[in-house]
Amino acid sequence: MNNQEKIADIQKDLDTYSLLGNLYSSPQGSLLVNTLALESIQKIKNLTNNYTSLSHTEMVAHCASIKSKFDLITLLSSSNENKQIVEEEL
């Protein structure tokens, strides 16, 4: 990969993190993050209240759902920090 391609890739990352940061800072982004957090709390409550009766597959499914929600929250909340890191690379 030559220098021009590296710069293009970095610029693409910068654009992506900028868009994610804008979403996170918007009212819609706040609503999304809050909804994901509330859904995660509901899943955790379901796990803690029903762990004795849930099958292994159901527990794994609940945990995977919680993880995916947390990953999305982390992606959005760290986008401005990631943008700064990418800007330093340019």
C-alpha cells in the first residue's frame, strides 16, 4: 500500500468517525444510546430473574444481545476520541 492509499484510508476513517460523532451528539443519537442501554438493562433483569429456568442457548442469546448493544454504545461514545486519534495520523 502506497502513501496515497494510506492517506485515503485514513481520510475514510476520519469521515466515518465524524459521522458517528455527529450522530452521538444529536438528539437522535442520545435517544438511540438511551434505548440501547434500557434494552440491555431489561435483558440483564431477564437473565438474573430467570437464570435457573433459561436454557444454555437462551442465556447465550441474551448475553450476545447485551454485548452487541454495549458494542454499539461504545462505538458511538468513543467516536470523537477515535476521530482525534485518526486526525493525528494525518
